[in-house]
Amino acid sequence: MGVGGGEPLAAVVGGLIGVIPGCGVHVGVVTAYAEGAVPVSALVANAISQDGDALFALLAADRTAAVVATIYSLPPAVMAGLVVWAV
């Protein structure tokens, strides 16, 4: 079943998938969740870590800032996904 099958790893994988720039990735995760292929913990982690299309502009303007912003958003996203999984 889906990303990690509802395991805690699903939140980690969802967060990691969220660091990919662009909104299309999140649309795919939401679609997979709607079809029952991804647990809600992965959806939450992905939604929080997803920087969307803004990351493309930041990458063009300042690559270092883009990497730092992505690194800062990943741990809280994974933690939120794990909290959702635990509840």
C-alpha cells in the first residue's frame, strides 16, 4: 500500500518528495492520497515541506538561500507527519 503503507517512514518519504521544486509533485501526492495510495502522514509532511514554484525563482536568485530554505522546512514537515501518524 502506497508510500510506506502507513509506516512512520511514509512521513519521511513524503517530506523528502516535498523538497522537489514545483507544485506538480504535490498535486501528484494529493491525487495519490485521494486514491488511497498514500497515508495522511505523508500528505501532511509533503504539504509542509513543499515550496512550490517559488523555489524556482529563489534558485535563480540565490541558490544557497534556496538550499537553506529547503533544509529548514524539511525537519518540521517530517515531525508534523510523524505526529499525524502517531495520533
